[in-house]
Amino acid sequence: MKTERAPPILDFSAFYGNDATAKQKLVDDVRQCCLHNGFFQITGHPIPLELQEGVMNWNKKFFDLPLEEKSKVSLQTNTWNRGYELLRSQILEEGTQPELKEGFYVGDDIPKTHPYFVNKRLNSGPNVWPAGLAGVDDFKRTTQAYYYAAVALAKDILKVLALTLDLPEDFFSAYAAGAVATMRLLHYPPQQSDSDAKLARGIGAHTDFGGITILMQDEVDGLQVWDKEVADWFDVTPIKGAFVVNLGNLMMRWSNDRYISNLHRVINRSGKERYSIPFFFSGNPDYVIECLPNCKREGEESKYAPTTVEKAVLGGYSDSYGRAERYKKAQEAQGEKVPVVAAKEVAVA
Ligand SMILES: O=C(O)CCC(=O)C(=O)O
Ligand SMILES: [Fe+2]
């Protein structure tokens, strides 16, 4: 395990406290991370450990369901990104095999009368729930309570990010109002120890598409963050109660590439089942992303034309799913069917 250059652990409680020096130190540390590789970890946040553990337990129980039950709430049954995603549905890293992870997508529970649903806006519609899961009402309650707690935490993190750019604390509030965010419960079956050489991935090297991501890991490692200065991967050891926070492509573009959206990946060589819950904060779909103040010098040009949140995020999706589809078609053309199997059937070395 290489951990020496892993994202630092910052105590986020300084943001809520009255100690101005501690708060300034937090802001300075976050700024440093944003400039370096866009990754840090936080403890001292307001999401109770009990809620974190509650949603993680449900994550495990959901993936224990038979494939038939999970498939009843397939992502394919709707167009707004809710429900179950099979193993091997995505390839985020060009040249690698379809990824060894299965997922369950949850978002804001948008009713069908809401203008976002009516107008088919980014990832907007009602959640779907697996009727065959014993205790499904508690699954729903816990998962949604965690989702809305993550939305609130994302808004606080954005306040700290505003301060890192010497902007008013509420600078991102219009971007965050009416925000779209997606959360996925993820399960990575164990992989063979030579997975790297065989280009097998839990999730291939990628950057996230949205504004910020808040990730909860269970106790099993596997997440790695790229460090371009030393050209190597570093392991992010899970810490009970902590979150990994990283900036997405939207934030990088918005800051004129001053802040980094960094490569990361998962290879689960632990021999154990790995579970995680990333929460992707995209923002208000109509919000126009245009070079932030203090992110270019006098007379310097912005590198990117203004675009909306919705356009920027949708562009990222079509690339990654298109790759998995092309891979499967190419394999099938060679007479090799890419198996769609339940996680438990994946061979382990
Ligand atoms: O599962 C993890 O630890 C990371 C997941 C991730 O990077 C993603 O879903 O974008
Ligand atoms: Fe990611």
C-alpha cells in the first residue's frame, strides 16, 4: 500500500466553529488541495456516523438480492438515471475491460409533476425502490435521509471553496439552488491480484463530471488517486466516518483549470467485497459556468466558452457509456459474449 501522498484529512468542524484562525487554516488547506490535485478528506462534518453506517448497511443488503430482484429496478426502466446498473456496464478508462462494479442510483425524489421531470432535465424524476427487499421502507428512508444530508454538506463545502477563491461565502448559492445531484450505491466484487496487468478495473481511471463529489468508503480499500508530480497511484485508506471530497470537471473548467479535477480509480484486490457511496453534486442544470472571478489574471483569456451545468455533465456520460457499448459490440462481433452475471459469480484468484 502506498499512502504517503494520499489526500490529507482535514477537520471540517472549523467551518462551523467560532475560531477564526482555525477556519482560515481550513480554507488555506482546502485551497492547497484544490490547486494540487483536487482531493481531500474530511472529518468533523455534521453527518452522523449512525446515518453513514445505516446507508452502508442497506447498500450491502441491496446487492445481496438475487439478480432477478435487482433487475426489476433496472436503470433501463427509466430515462432519468434511477435504479440498478449491472456489472460491466461502464468503461471509464479507454482500453480497459468493462468495470467490475454494480450500482444503484438514487437522487432527489422529483415527482412527475415537477418542471424538471416535465421538461426532461438532467437526472430528474422519482426514485425507484426494490419491492422484493425486506424492509424496503427503511431502505428508502435511510437512503434518502443520507442523500439530503449530503446535499446540505455539499453546500457547506461550496462555501469553503468560495472562501478559498477570496469570494463571498455565499458565492455558489445560485449554482446550488435547485441543484441536481446523483448518488450511487456501489458494490465491487473482489478482483484477481493481477488485475492491473490484465486491465481489469472496479472503476477505470477517470475524473468526475460534476462540481464536487463526496465519497463514503466502507472499510475495504481499493480507491487510488493519481499523483502527477511523482507519476504514481496512492491508496486512500478508508477512515471510519470520514468522507473523501474531490473536485469534478465542472469545477476545473469553471476555475479556468486553476483547480484540479483529478484521475482516480478502484481496483479491489482485497479479497473482500467492497462497497462505497459516491455522491455527485452537479448543480442547477440551467446555471451558466463561466470563468470564476480570481481565476484569470488581468488581460488573460478564459480557456473555455460559457456552458450550462446540464450540457457539461451530459457530455461526460455519453463518452463513458458509449465506450462500454462499443467494447461489447466488438467482442460480440468476434463471437465472444461479454457475460452479464451476478457479482457473486465473479471468479476470484
Ligand atoms: O468507489 C469509489 O471509491 C470511487 C467511485 C468513483 O470514483 C465514482 O463513482 O466516480
Ligand atoms: Fe469518481
